[in-house]
Amino acid sequence: MLNTKDTKNEYIARPPIVTIMGHVDHGKTSILDSIRKTNIADKEYGGITQHIGAYQIERNSQKITFIDTPGHEAFAQMRARGGRAADIVVLVVAADEGVKPQTKEAISHAKAASVPIIVAINKIDKAGANVQKVKQELASENILVEDWGGDILCIEMSAKTGEGLDKLLDAILLVSEMNQIKGNPDTDLEAVIIESRLDRKRGVVVSCVIRNGTLKVGQKVVASNIDCKVRSLTDDKGNNLSEAGPSCPVEILGFRAVPHVGDIIIELGSELAELAIEENRVEIIGQESKKTVAIVLKTDTEGTLEAVKGSLARLVTSSVEATYAIKFLLCGTGDITETDIALAQSAKGVVLGFDVKVSPKVMDIAEEAKIIVKTYKTIYELTEDAEKLLQGVAIQEESKIKGRAQVIKIFKLPSGDIVAGCKVIAGVLKVGVKTSVYDKNPADLTEEDRPLFTGSIKSLKKGKDEVNVVGRDNECGVLFKSQYEDIASGMWLEVR
Ligand code: GDP
């Protein structure tokens, strides 16, 4: 891609992103609270702070970002999704209790993610505090602090009295320098989601810390395959920002659905996005040497996703004539989004959906990008189209279908009128519009096929209501201006 910027290789030191882990009640929250309280460099904001899942403090004109949602669950999720949010883990151990199961868990998480550890032995103010015992226990977990011959920094402290807090911050800055934590505001965006939720008033609220690049209001980004046009950015002090750079914690509004914690936010269409496609998403069914049909597959649930993928795989392996293999650009759940279109566009593919929706806006984007988007209600129809694709036959674009319905039942009214009870399969049926009746699916029509009847629609009824238009997936009663006596169930209506 041609978005290479000259300054892309210029990495500079950025504030470390720190997470605090340890056993329950050992003082994680207390430490985070006292650090925030005593180091707020934002007295000018009247001390108004906002919980956005992370905050930034200043110590000797150097900044540190703390993720303040302590918990191993979040960390594990972040690690599982490949997003290493934190640069440094502060391992909290209560001086009176020592190493406990969650201490060990935290150690293994940090080690697995190769994140440097700093030990904070907390609650040294307590009567039962025994720092030496804690160090010994840590040594048996292979955490060797300095006076045990290791190189792990260990701070003895008390969140209650505040003793040692400054030392902890200095240790963080030191480890940050030793590990050369760097970032680049000019490179591709990479931000890790630390919290995400749906707020009834504000919509989807996502908190993230930026590891690289710059996040801007108005930018189009994507995470968990959910796209977002950044509507607003707010920092931990409640300031509205127009942009945010490396190590900044920010809250984003604008996501269309709730993305996963730990997922990475990237810019739509960036090199990273392309890389993500190549590395994680592409899955090929069939012989790689064959020509491939690139498909973005979206379904309503994980269960159906597996089922549909299964049928497509069978199709590829059983169909001898198939000259193509299937290359899944993405298999996911949820409605079809702009991102799906962008993905399909990047590989000249199609977007197929099973029991999912496509908004008219996304449909417009698809049309503009000349990407075929089709959704299905039965696996049979989907595999039928997939088979066509595998044989190199183009499938009919849904957006081009003005209106198509199938006759389900015929009603003869006392007045003599014949009403065709129909289900709209694609497009819309409209009052006054010329509509043809066929005895086969209009999708399979050849040049020679002629309609059995053509007439304009006099009225449409949805339930008991007279309506002017009936959209896809709805059932309705259709009355033609002039009667077609032979209309029967199983026939098709097509608006041309
Ligand atoms: P977390 O579960 O690890 O987040 O632990 P908390 O921060 O909620 O602390 C658990 C309890 O220990 C609370 O009652 C705190 O007030 C208390 N606590 C935390 N740090 C200290 C400390 O340094 N000294 C003493 N005496 N109590 C502390």
C-alpha cells in the first residue's frame, strides 16, 4: 500500500503503559487510587477525573499511563487476543500474606506475555508484615528480586501511608528506560481496547490506550471487525481531544457495536489492516493451486457460521468440476458492515451473509465499490450460489433486484378478487408497479423465458393494513389491477 510515511521509522520514547496485578485484597485498587490522587498533574482541572479504564500521571515531567482496571481476566483476554496492552506489570504482594494463588497466576501471565515485572510489596505498615518471607516465596516462583541475586526491582511500600509510592514510580520510569519503550505518532494506528460497553445514552463506549500512531476525531477505524467513525475522544481528565498519540488513554465514541476487550484498533485500509487479513483471517478451502473465490462470510451466530463453513467445505471437496477453491477473507458473526465491504474489495471478493442484515448505507457503499453482497435465509440457497461462484459463474447481485416474491397461498375473495399471499424474497413490492409472474425462480430465467402474466399491483396488504410498499422478508397480500386467474402457489413475482 502506498500510505508509507517518511517518518514511519522514527520511533521515540513514549510513556510506559503499566498494569497492576496480584492477589485479591493485596492492595491493587488502593495503589492505583493513591497514585492517581497524589500525582494528579491536573489540579487546574479542579481534580475532576473520569474513569475511562486508564489514566496518565506525571512524575518529574515524565508521564506514566496506568491501566486502572486491575484484574487477570482482562489481562488474559488482552493476551489471548494478541494485544499486549501493558509494557510493565507491577506485581503487588501483601507483606502480611505473601504469595497467593492469584499472585502465581499474575506471574505466569506476565511471563507468558514477556512483560517486565516490578514487585511491589505492599502493606508494610501492617503488624504482621514480613518482607523477607515474601521475597523468599517469590524466589520459589522464580521471581528473583535484587537482594536475592536477581534483577527484578522490588519496592517495599504502603498504599495506606503513601510510603514507597514515589519509589514505585521511579522504578517504573527506570524499567521503562531500560526496556526502551518506544512509539511513533506518525506510523499506523495501533490501540488496545481496555474496556468496552454499551451506554444507553451515549451508545458504544470504548476505552483504549494507544501504543502507536495517532487516533483522530473523524478517522475511520476498525476493531473486532466492527467499524467506527470516531465521533469523539475524551481523556481521563474529561477533556475532549481532537487527536491522541502514543500511550494516551482515551475514550472513543462511534463504534457501531461493542468490540472485544484486548482487540486492537487499527485504521481502516491501513497496512496493519491488510496484514491482519493476511495473517489471521484468510483460510483456504480446496487446493491452493487452484484459482480462488474470495469470500467474506457473515452469519448470525457462531453455530451457523460453523454449519455454513462446513457445507461450503463439502461443496469444494465434493464438486469435481469446481475449478476454484474458496478463500475466506473473514468468517464472522453479526450484520454486514462497511469493513466487510472493504475486506472484500481488497481481494476482489464477495460478501455472503446468512441470516444477517445489511443496512441500505452499506449496500450503497458496496454498490459503489462494485462488491457483490448477498444474504440468505437458507443454507441451501447460499451453497447454490457458492457453487455458481466455484464454477466461475457470476451470481446475481441482490441490489439489482428491484422486487422479487414467491406466492405462498391464493385467496379467492367473495368479491371475486384473487389475492396472492406472497413472501418478498428480495427488493420491494410497490403499489402501481408493473410486476411479472413466472412459474420459476426469476434468478434462473433464461433469455427464452417469458412471464406468464404481467400487470400492475392494485393494492398490497400487510396483515390487515393497506400499505404502499412491502420490503424483504415480509409477507403480504397482492392484488393485481387486472386479474390473473391461473396464479398459483409456488409461482414467482418479479419487478423489472
Ligand atoms: P485489591 O483487591 O488488590 O484491589 O485490594 P484493595 O486495594 O481493595 O485493598 C484491600 C484492603 O487492603 C482494603 O481494605 C485496603 O484499605 C487495604 N489496604 C490496601 N493497601 C494497604 C496498605 O498499604 N496498608 C494497609 N494497612 N491496608 C491496605
